[in-house]
Amino acid sequence: MTTIPAGQAATSPEPGEIMAREMAEQPAVLQRILDEGLPAIREVAAEISRRRPRFVLLTARGTSDNAAYYAKYLIEVGLGIPAGLTSMSTATAYGARPDFSDVLSITVSQSGGSPDLLAYTEMAKAAGALTLAVTNVAGSPVNQASELALDVLAGPEKALPATKTYTAELLTLFLLIDAVRGGDGSAAKGLPELAASIQERRDEVVKLAERYRFAARLVITSRGYGYPTAREAALKVMETSYLPAHAFSGADLLHGPLAMVDNVSPVIAIASAGAGGAALEPVLDRLRERGADLVVVGSREHVAGASAGFVLPAGAAEEVAPILEILPLQQLAYEVTMARGLNPDAPRALAKVTETK
């Protein structure tokens, strides 16, 4: 018979306790980046500006891949430089060695420890790229392999689903790209307070979660800056509650997947104020025509036409709205998981550092 040491039961975390705590830390993490991270971010931005890259490549996996997708929008819209996400297997499996002269290669990773991320970073540097690591571990292998590095300052993250590291990556990438184009980061200054105000509305999210406790599948859609949010929300739902969640650009949804949406299909749309939300409006019209159970996370005007929704606080610029959009969706994934009797802290078959090659 196994003997449990005295006091162990009292110190063992309850299911969901770790993820809940780390989600709650996000306003403080955002404030830390604004208070402590800006000097390093501006130093890196100055070096990128000096080198004048002609193209940007973003290398990431999982949650960080969604942060990289957000950076792609920022770079192409804000800097006017083409940006793309890498396919690491071209180098790790096929041995490709492209010419990366005048290319900025950004590797985004919470741990900076995955072998394929490291291998691609090393290849990019050898091929002539200016390499930058954006991680939550200052001394990681990817940091050491890169010419430049930024710490997202999220602090240790113990729950397997990434929450605070994701929003920390988003804010760090926004501030970096904003600094490269000569901005002062002012669009991000109110984010910690807005994030805290969203987290105070947990009861609204609990009510929304009741819609999905017994769902068989979920569709999540958006356009523009909100599309990476849709991808990340789907990932959070799948890895915590095991509920199949399909993320589509609103445009792609109309090109075929709309056929699987019917009058009992649950759909979540992210529709903040701005060009992305406006571009999503025809998609929302089509979803309503099909009688979908439509929940909208976004501006008040877009939520008004849905079956239910979560109104985001006004005042955030469209390019930083994804940092706020994901917060109720993280909480939604958590609440659905808890309602299903599962532990979101430790999803089955997952490890914190995924060592893909």
C-alpha cells in the first residue's frame, strides 16, 4: 500500500487550479512587458531597422504558431514587408538550404527547446538571415543560436495549455514591430486594465460555456487580425476539453466548409471593430441564414446580431485587439473542460516542451 506523506493532499492543486491562476496573471504580465520589456524591444527594433530586411520568416509551433501568424499581419500591414510562416521540414527532413540574404528570421517559442525550431534557426543563420528568438526562457537553445533575442517576461508557466505566454508573445511582437516602424507603443498602454476588466466578467463566460458542454464539434471563424485568435481558441478548446474545434478564415469558410454548418451547429465568430470585423460581416449574414447557433466575441454592433456573445471593451486599436479577444476564449475553453469533468492543467498525451524534429 502506498503511504501518502502528511500534508500532501493539502498541497496538491485541484484540477484547473494552475491554468486558472496563470490566466489570472495576464494583466500583470502585460504590465510587466510595458514597464520592463520596452528597452530591450526597442534595442532589437533599432538593429532590425538598421539591417533593413527585405522579407520576414516566422518559425513556430502550436500556440506560438498562432502568435507568429498575428505577427505576419502586423509586419505586412504595418511595415509593408512580405512575411511568411516557415515549413520546418523543408530543412529538417529534406535538407533544403535557401538563400536567406536580407531576411529576418523570427523564431517564436515558449520554451525555445524544440529540436526542429533550433535546427531551422541554425540553418537560417547559416544561410545569411538575421535571426531573432522570441521566447519565455532567456537562456534557451534557440536564444543561444540566434543573433538577437527577446524575453516575453511571462514567468514560469506550469499548466500545459499556454495562456499567459501567448498574450505575452502577442504584446512583445506588437511592440517590436511598432518600434521598427517608429511607433511609441501607445496603442498598448491601456491593455492591462482592459484585460483585467474582461477577467472580472467570468460569469458571462460560464453562461456561454453551457452551450458547448455536450457539443460534438465547434467551428470558430474570423478575418484579419482576429484570424490568429480563432486558430488559438480552437487549439485551446481541443487540447483542454478534447472537443473537435475547426478554425477557418471567414473567407475560407465560404469556400466549402460552410456546407457542414446547419441549424444546430455551434459557431463562434471573432468580430472586433475595424477592417477585419467589417470583412467578416457577409460571413455572419450567411451563418445567420443557415440558422447556426452563432456566438460572437467582439464589438457591440457585431454581438447584437448573434444568438449570444461577449462584448469586448471599446477603446483598443484593431491591431492590439487580439490580445484581448483571446481572454474570454481561454476562459471558455477552461469552463467547458471543467464542466466535462476534465483537468485542463494536464491534458492527456501532451508535454510542456514538444520535441518535434
